[in-house]
Amino acid sequence: KNGPRIYQLRKELMSIVKGTDSISQYCTNLKSIWEKLKAYKPSSSCTYGALSLLLDHYHIEYVMTFLMGLNESFSHIRE
């Protein structure tokens, strides 16, 4: 039902790069899309352990997206 919108947001997220933006602006752009995507994530009554694993997964995904969008001048951060 929400598949097309989620696809559109994920595609937009993957197209965001730092470019000439400041790190602050780059982070703001990423966070804006992540917040929109969060609205489509199902809520569940997970146990604490399962919820913790899920949050760890989202954190890693966010960090990887951030690192992939950085310019080559930040390559030392990705290594």
C-alpha cells in the first residue's frame, strides 16, 4: 500500500550526497528523509532485546548511508 512512497523516499535518500553542502546541512538533509521513512515503519510490541537489535540495525543503516554520501575528501573517515 505504501510501497511506492517508501521506494521514492529510499531512492531520494540514496541520491543525497554531501557535495558542496556543509556537514550540518548534509546531516539535516539525511535526517529529513529518515524521519519521513520512520512514519512508514510498523510499530510493534517487541521485547526489549528484539527492539534493541532493531534499533542497532537502523543505526548501522543510517551511518552507512551517511558515509556513502561523503565526498572523497572525507575518505579517511570511511576507512
